[in-house]
Amino acid sequence: MNVQLVKALSIAALSTLLAGGLVACDNDQGPAEEAGESIDESMNNAGQSIEEAGENIQDAAED
């Protein structure tokens, strides 16, 4: 069950990374600034997803 949860969260994180890249393309900023903001947002989202996965695994282990 924990492996399925990690897989699901990994898919969610990858989807978030791709969505972040698409959102950055709508701005009138230069390509380097768009890429930097996209990377920042993606890393933040990935970190949050990993933290949530760890909490979910810890909760599952306690139950």
C-alpha cells in the first residue's frame, strides 16, 4: 500500500512540474526568468509532495 501511495504522489509531483512549466510560458518575461521561476515553483511543489508522502507513510506505519 505504501508503494502505491508513493507512486501516486510521484505522478502528482511530475504533473505539477509540467503544469508549472506551462504556466510560466504565459508571462511576458524573458526565457531565462521564466525558466528560473518554473524551476523554483517546481522544486517547491516537489518538496511539498515529498513531505506529504513522508507524512502519509508515517501515518500509515502508525496505524
